[in-house]
Amino acid sequence: MDWLMLLAAGCCEMLGVAMIGQWNKTRTWSSLGLLVAGFSASFLLLSLAMKHLPMGTAYAVWTGIGASGGAILGMALYGEPRGKLRISCIVAILGAAIGLKLLG
């Protein structure tokens, strides 16, 4: 259950990051509301997951999901570059997060 909360926290982090991009484009109340809701839910779920998961592992996995997910959303939604090296780095981030889970 803790790992599911951590995964959900990472997804909410991705929502918050995507809404920063949307907020910078449109400045609507809905994008601001989703930005605040995404980051709020992310921190809440992270804190709940950290009750039973090691802090270093939980934070690294949460950060990895947010960073790689933000980069993927940037490519998909905002036309950011999709080079092989950039995708390789995203795979490395996800691989490191999975490695922490498997080893911890």
C-alpha cells in the first residue's frame, strides 16, 4: 500500500509540473487550482508513504517519478526535444528508482 501511495504521489507531482507549464501559457484559475491540488496531494501522499518506507528511498523514487514524468510530459504536451540521449537519461532515472525499490 505504501508503494502505491508513493506512485500516486509521483503522479500528482507530474500533474503539478504539467500545470506549471499550463499556468505559464494560459494563467487560468483552473490551471492554478490543479497546480496547487497536484502538489498538495503529492506532498500528502509522500508523507503518508514515508511512515513505512525509508526516507531516502521514498524521496528518491518520488523525485525520479516527478523528474522523468515531467520530462515525458514536456515532450508530449509542450514540444520539448525528444533526442535519444534525453530519453536514455529518463530511462536511467527510472532504472535507478526501480533499483532502490528492489534493493531496499
